Amino acid sequence: MAEIWTMGEMLCEIMRSKVGVQLYDTDVFCGPFPSGAPAIFIDTVAQLGHSAGIIGGVGEDDFGRCLLDRLNRDGVDTSHVLRSDAGATGVAFVTYFEDGSRKFLYHFANTPATSAKAPENTGMFIDAKYFHIMGCSLMASEGFGHEILKAMQLARSAGAKVSFDPNIRPELMKDRGCMALIREVMTVCSVFEPGVAELLTVSAKKTVEEAVEACFQNPALEIIALKDGSRGCTIYTREKSVSFGVYPAQVLDATGAGDCFDGAFLCALLEDCDIEDAARIASAAASLNTAAFGPMEGNISKETISEKMSEAMV
């Protein structure tokens, strides 16, 4: 049984081949690439040598095969992935802009991507140490969000801790009811891995300091790993905080870097690394991911992370 589980949308991603091309303009796309924040996260866990499993759904089509082939190749347990002929595999179209921003166009509502159900009992979570949730998965549909929370509670009953990345996508933030699901996750979250804007949104505070203090009002919370893109990260516990820069990289595609950070950070915690080393390992994984075009294409392994960590942070 897997040490780390996640549940959420599994997508193929199709991206513009160059910066600055609007999605409504006629031009070239590249792909498909296996994607979906939960899938990117769990693939990183598997690449780093930890047992990993995902609950999700794909269509009985070539895009579904694209996803499953990659995850199975890297060692992810996909035995709880729904294969359905009731709809096509979910897709996200992505374009990039000169300022580093991105725009997503999602096609996965009412597809197998949001049709998976929580397991009926705790059996599959018997060896689980973490159950990881992505906020974008909670936003995918209200029903799917509730299924994820059911799975979360089963995992907790089996002894797993909850880790959470809000991963807020404005394109999916159509139902304000998803904030109620996020608040429920926050009450049991042990490891919180937001970006700065997400931290402020979830906490409803105006400054990082106020937001961190508010989050630690949750007695279950142990660590906040605050990601700040090219400015690095800050790791908070109740006792201290430490900040780090980033490892140098020629950035080809930043999509998925935060998801890789999440997975590598949890792997480091499972290996009893202190928060400083965990942050360096996670930052190295994120850097390696940005150096490849495609959200799951980074050359991430224990060996490449060790090599990257030999470089000076900037």
C-alpha cells in the first residue's frame, strides 16, 4: 500500500509552443502532456522512490492512455483510477505571457476526471503517511470535492496526516461554496503548502505575518511551506521560520513546479529531514521541473536533486 495518496483531476495538457499567443488566436499547440496538479504531485513522489497512489478518472481513450502510461512507468499505483467510456479524458489548454503569467482553458467538467468516488473503507490507506489535497480539485465540482473530503477522512482514520496545497485557479473559482471545502480541509491540515496569494486568500488576512499566525490557530497544523515563485520559499513552524532562494535554471515551463515542490517536500519529511533540508530538496525538484517543457517532464530523481543541491541558491 502507498505511503502517500492523492485524489483529484487527471488531465492532459496542450500548450502554446511560444509565449504571447492568446488561446483565441490561430496558432500551434504542443502536446498532449500528462498533467493535472494531483498527478504531477504524485508522479514526483514516485520518482523520488516513495510508494505513491492516486484516485482519479480518465476516459477510455488515447489521452487516458497518455496519463496512465506515464504514471505506471514511474511507479504510481493507478489501481484506483476510474477508466470510463462515459466521457473523454479531461483536457487543459495553456498559454504563456511575457510577464510569466499563464491562462488556462479547462475542459473536464462532467468527465471521468471528476467522476471518481472515495473508497468505501480505510483498507487502501493502511500504510498511508500523507493524504495530499489540491484546492483546484475541490473547485472542479462540488460533488467531486465532497468525495475528496470523504477520502481524506478515511485516510485520517487510518492514521495518515493531511497535506494541502490550495492551488487556486481563478478559471475554476466559479462556485464560492468551494471555500467551505477549503476551510474544512484547513481544520485537519498538518502540512500547508500555499503560494503567497493563496495564503492570504485562504486566511482572509492582509499580510503574510497575520496569515501565518491565523493558520497556526489550527492545532493540527505543523508546517507551512510558503512558495513564492522565483523569490524562493519560507518554511514556518510554531517555533521558527527559515527562508531560501531558488536554484538556478533556464526556465522553459513553470507549470507544475509548485506541485513538484509539494511532492518532494513530503518525501523529505518521510525521510526525517529537517525543514531546512526538506526545503532545499523541494526547491531542487521545482527547479528541475521548470527546466523542461511540459508539466511532468522534469528530470527529477534523487540523483538529479543531489546534483542540483550542489549548486548555490540565488
